[in-house]
Amino acid sequence: MHYNRLGRSGLQLSALSLGSWVTYHNQVDVKSAVELMAAAHDAGVNFFDNAEAYALGASETVMGEALRQLDWPRLNYVVSSKFYWGLDRGDRPAINRRNTLNRKYLLQAVDGSLKRFGLDFIDLVFCHRPDPHTPIEETVWAMHQMIADGKALYWGTSEWSAAEIRAAWEIAERHHLHKPVMEQPQYNLLHRARVEQEYARLYEDCGLGLTTWSPLASGLLSGKYRQGIPEGSRGAMENMAFLREGLTSPARNAVVEQLAPIAQELGGSLAQLAIAWATMNPRVSTVILGASRASQLQENLGALALRERLTPELMARIEAITAPVAA
Ligand SMILES: NC(=O)c1ccc[n+]([C@@H]2O[C@H](COP(=O)([O-])OP(=O)(O)OC[C@H]3O[C@@H](n4cnc5c(N)ncnc54)[C@H](OP(=O)(O)O)[C@@H]3O)[C@@H](O)[C@H]2O)c1
């Protein structure tokens, strides 16, 4: 494992990390979470990603229980959560807990996450999406407050536009508040424009770090959707039906097919190739892996071994195959 600074911050994250979206609570119970996190930790992973909205809070409960059982020193791991969608409890939707980044919601949401995790603080907190109905200034002050209160250590954004991130950073700079230090965007062989083009100026100007998501485009880049939707896969899950069109797209699967000989030449799998490729971008602090079972995680952690074999010539071949279809 190697470690990268999270942008301009002093925090070092493992180049590969492990997330819990879709999996924890739905496919992964506490016992399996312990197994996955222990395997990741043994390989040098120090960051575990989560969010309030994952499994409506249950993903944080599962991870919190796993952390209790694993009993690692608190200094040795980094945990995140993200806020925006809110959890609706009770018999009617709470107007201030839905799709918002207002101060009232944010400062209550972090307390809920801390309780579910059973932790005293969360290392990284993200604004899970931008909220056009709350002034960015209000959100920046609330995120600063979370850190000032000792409930979080670093804050950032997820899927915000470059203009929104810069606006938040400048407000924090102007008022001497804790600044956003990281963004969490989707980044994989088929989804690149935001990380490579839109954010280009932010890395130096604002010291932005990246914790990137869906390195396999929800499993597509492992090649397993080339013959349709396999049983027991994310694409077969009823509540993931919105992903099916993308997972079974003939154009996207044709790209995966063309990548297969390169993976073979490298002596790795398609999944390992896709993950290794994502780690090659020096702007990426950590690539967040997803895994519904231990065998996938073991395979995916093996991606780092491919890095040194990814020569400029092979990177150029990958570029020629993927660039025409990447978003
Ligand atoms: N900030 C955000 O908005 C956001 C959004 C999405 C994700 N994230 C974070 O990023 C993390 C990773 O995202 P992701 O889960 O979408 O990552 P991904 O790597 O694109 O997809 C992971 C899924 O692909 C399948 N898979 C993984 N390795 C495989 C392998 N070697 N062979 C075959 N199938 C394999 C598994 O699903 P099945 O076995 O069920 O098919 C696994 O759950 C999430 O857990 C979350 O923490 C953040």
C-alpha cells in the first residue's frame, strides 16, 4: 500500500480505501463487514467511507459495530460520513431534513451519525450534493462549526461543481473558517471529465484532494455485465434498477471487451486494471473500492501490483480505447 496526502491537508490516506454504499446492511452484515474491514486493514487500508443516507443510517450502524469488534486504535483509521438527503422519521416528511445543507439539518445530522457509529468524532464529513436552496455561506459556517465543536476533523464536498467548490473555499478564506479540503467525485475509465478538466484549476488554487468513487462503474468495468445481468449482482437488485441501462449498455461493454487483452498482458483482471488506472492520476488521494464479498476485495486490493507494469505505452492504448466513450 502507498499513502497520499489528502490534498493540501496533513492527513495521509491509503491509495485504496473501502466504502459501504449498497453493500452494508443490504449485502454485508456485521460479521462480513468485520471480515472485509480486517482484510482491508491488513493490506494497509486506513480509510472507510460511509454516509448518513446509505441504507438509511443502517450502514453507519453496521460499520460502527464492526469498528467496536475490531477495536483498532482510533489514530489508525479514518471514517467518513456525508450529509444532504436526510433521514425521514415519523409520520410526515420533515421539511428541514430533506435534500438540504442548511445549518439546522447539518448540525443535527452529524449528531445522528456519531450516535450510529458510536464514535466521538468523524474524520471526514462531506456535503453529499450541492444545495441550490441554501446560501453556500450558511453551509460553510455550519461545516466550520462541526469542526470547531470537535465533531469532525476535515470537511469537503461530493459532486459539487468547480464554481461551487471555489465559492465555498473563498468564503472560508475570507472569514478564516475551516476550508473544504476534499471533494468526492465519481472517477473511472468511463467517467473522467469532472476530475480531469472541470476541477483542473482547483488542485493548485485550493489544494483540493480527491476521494473518488465507483472505480468499477458499479461493477461494469469488471467485465461481468458483458453477457447480461448476473444473478446476485448489483444490477440484479430491485432498488438498483436505475443502474441497469448503463450496466448493460452495448457501447460501454464493447469498451470493456477491448480492455480485456490489456488486462491479460498485465497479468491481472479487468477490475484490477480499472482500479490501477484510477490510482495513476496524481490528483486522486484515494480510490474508494466497493465489494459485496471478500473474494472481490482481495482481487481489487491486488490492483496496486499492476501499477508498475502500466507503462506509458499501455496507458496510451487504454486512452485510445476509453477516451472516445468517456463522459
Ligand atoms: N459520494 C457519492 O456520491 C458516492 C456515490 C457512490 C459511491 N460512493 C462511495 O464509493 C464507494 C465505491 O463505490 P462503488 O461501490 O460504486 O464501487 P465500484 O467498484 O464501482 O462497484 C463496486 C461493486 O462492484 C462489484 N464488484 C466489486 N469488485 C468486483 C470484482 N472484482 N468482480 C466483480 N464484481 C465486483 C460489487 O457489486 P456486486 O457484487 O453486488 O455486483 C461491488 O459492490 C461506495 O461504497 C461509497 O463509499 C460515493
